[in-house]
Amino acid sequence: MNIEVTMRHSDVRIEALKEYAEKRMKQLAERFPKVTKVAIVIDIDVKKHMYMAEVVANRLGSTAVGAKEFSESAKSVIDSAAARAERQLLKMRIKSRKGVVRQQRAASAKN
């Protein structure tokens, strides 16, 4: 599992925010073992006091899931982007399992 955290336009609180983002992405990776790489980009707009987080998760078979969120709080933007990526990965997992079940049913109906 490869986790990449990138900060843009950052200020003094870099290390604590990076550690929190890494911890949150590790939780995402533990829940979905087929995820091979997770990249999170945290952008800070100092003038507007806004944070932007973008999460990109790559699964086996080169399928990517992306989630982008905006908020005034750094930790909440990381949590909401990770939650959105989790929902998308869960949806992909359910769809792939339904496809396997359909194939098995079709094969058993032919026999």
C-alpha cells in the first residue's frame, strides 16, 4: 500500500495535518485491501480561509476513485473527502460482486 500526502500553499501546521491525513488514509486502505495506492492533495487558500482536499484511490486493475471536498476546517475536509472516497469504493465493491454472482447464475443455468 502506497500513501502519498501532498500539501500546497501550506502554513506552519504542516506536520500535524500530514500525520492526520496519513492516519485517515491508512484506515481507508485497511477497510479496502484491494486499494494499491492512495494520494491526497491538501490545498490551503489563505485569503479565503478555505481548505481543499482531493483523494485519489487506485484499485487493482487500474480503476481510480476521486473525491474532492472544500471546508473551513482542515481535519473536517480530510474526513469528508475520505468518507466520500469510501462510499465510492464500497459502491464499486458491491457492483463487482453483483457481476460475479450474475456470471455464476448464468453459468449454472446453462448446465
